[in-house]
Amino acid sequence: MPKIAVLPGDGIGQEIVPEAVKVLKAVLANSPEKFEFIEYWVGGTAIDKCGKALPEETLKGCEEADAVLLGAVGGPKWDHLPAGERPETAALLGLRKGLEFYANIRPVKMLSSLIDSSTLKKEVVENVDMVVIRELTGGVYFGEKKRIENPLSAYDMMSYSAPEIERIIRLAFEIAQDRRKKVCSVDKANVLETSRLWREIAIKVSKDYPEVELSHLYVDNAAMQLVRYPEQFDVIVTENMFGDILTDLASMLGGSIGMLSSASMNGKKGMYEPAHGSAPDIAGKNIANPLATILSAALMLRNTFGLDKEAQQIETAVVKVLDQGYRTADLTQPGDKCLGTKEMGDAVVAALG
Ligand code: NAD
């Protein structure tokens, strides 16, 4: 029986994940295979319940599952904890490292019904359709870090091995082959040695994919190009920290961070989560946008379970609901019909047909 580990986590995670599970159960209702959904504690919620942001039972449950559906973790209540115990580090980095989810895949597409919700001009964003691939288990976030008291200083080491770079670049080419066949590798090769190695390997791997065009951009230029002329991009691939920053920037090209889904992959196994955080400012009010999580669930069906038709059904239902003028508060413009979190989940289920 296919197993899905469900980790709502903190803040709005507790509200948006149940909506995605509701949509998954509806779309899988007639599936010949019975899917098992097993819920686990993670993040600040897990600290409150059992003292650890990533309890052993949760990690084991995720290891045994075929896929993980995660909400978000963190919040002011746990900000005072030492870095290694905080939900964002202990739980998120722990899950990524523990399950070797080395590739984060974020599709960014402007839906025509959301163009007016973007803070950018219509002509800049109307044809946006890209995938940003971020390396997730290497680089400066996982390198050695130290604080030195005398003289007061600190360092974080950025390092990458050749195999770590090669597997993510290869994935970018594989994904580009099924799209518009363009890979843009983003680095800082004018300054960083890790980036010079990154670029060399990108060029070497590109020889195996002669039909895919490879280009390179320095990360500062990539940030500028993303808001200047984003439709030039098909697949962007970059290292961990650059990807962290560029994916948030790219989220605004899709209308709202509440729309951006993501998949963290290790082969077929994946952890699926919205690109945003736990949004403590709006938690518990039934106003959070559940669509990024619902779209992440669609990615799960496609990437892990090979259920392309069901994934497409969810994506079509989301487009239909938006076309009907339904919005959550983060997307609402004058004239729209504003729905709460639960009601938006119900609307997507109804639109599945
Ligand atoms: P955030 O993404 O939680 O929120 C940023 C802004 O976007 C807020 O105004 C919020 O209300 C809004 N927003 C986010 N998701 C939304 C949604 N689905 N619908 C409507 N509005 C939405 O980022 P933050 O405020 O910097 O971080 C809050 C907490 O989340 C922090 O503890 C942070 O460490 C954590 N965080 C967790 C993850 C994760 O679990 N993957 C990612 C980023 C931040």
C-alpha cells in the first residue's frame, strides 16, 4: 500500500495541509490502490509535544513512506532556542539531510487569472513558465560553521563535491529535455571556487544533452534578469543559498508566494511542501492560501507515484477555481470572491468534477 507521511508542522501548516489531504483523498477516491496517510509531529509542535523538532518516530515514518507532505515549521515561540534545536534547522535540514533530498524543484508559472495579483507589470509576467532547481543538501548551509570570540569573528564554509554538483546538473538537463530545452546555470564563478567547479561540471554534463542549450549567469545578474525579462528562462539550476534567495524572488512572478509549490527529491522519493513558511501573522484565522500545498500534492502524484492524470486533474481544478474568481485574502482584488482556507479546499474538491 503506498504510504504518505503527513507533517502539518506549525502555524498555517496546521490549516493548509488538511486541505491538501482532502484534495488528495478526493482525487484518489476511485484509485485501485489504497493510499495510507500517516500523520507525524514536526517542528515547534513536536518540540512542545516531545521536546524535539524532529522526533525519531517522525524521521522513521518519513523513511518508510513513499512520499512526505509537509506544511511549514517555525515561529516566534521557538526563535529563542539554540540554532541546532530550532524547527527550521533541526527539522527541515534534518529531514533534507536524513532522507538525502538533494534537489528542490519549484515550478513557477503565471496563471492568466492571477496576472493582476502580481506586483510586476502584466507584460513582464504574462508568459512566465519556468522551473527553478535548487541544490538542497550542500553548500554553505551545511558547511562547517564557527564563532570565534577573540578577535570576535565567524565563518561558514561553502563546499561542494563534484558528484554533488553533477547529479543536480544532470537532473536539470533531464527536466529541460521535456520542456523548452534550455538550462541556465547560475553561479558566482567570477569570485567563488565552488562556482568555478560548478560551471566546469555544467559544461561537461551538457555534452551528454546536445539538444539542450546551456547558458550561464552570475547570481547577481540572474536576480536582475528574473524581474527584467523572466520569460527568457526555462530551467534554472543553482546551488543551495543562491537558490534559496532566487526562488523567493521567483515566487512573485507567479502572483503570490501562496501559489508556489515545491518538491524535494531523491530519485522517486520526494518531500512536497509549499515554498512559504508558517506565516505566524495569519495562523489560526482560516485565511491562509492552501493552493501552494494543494499544487505540491499534485507534484507528489506525478513525481513519486507516476499519476500524471490525477496530478493534472488537481492542477486543472485550481485553474478553474481561480478562473471562477475565487481567491484567498493574499490574492484578492476588487470584485473577487474571497474564500477562507477550508472553503478554498472545498472549492478545489468541487472543481475536480
Ligand atoms: P512566511 O513565508 O511564513 O511569510 C511571509 C509573508 O507571506 C507573511 O506576510 C505571510 O502572512 C505571507 N504568507 C506566507 N504564506 C502564505 C499563504 N499560504 N497564504 C497567505 N499568505 C501567506 O515567511 P516568514 O514570515 O519569513 O517566516 C515565518 C516562519 O516560517 C519563520 O519561523 C521562518 O523561519 C519559517 N519558515 C519556514 C519555512 C519552511 O518550513 N519551509 C520556510 C520559510 C520560513
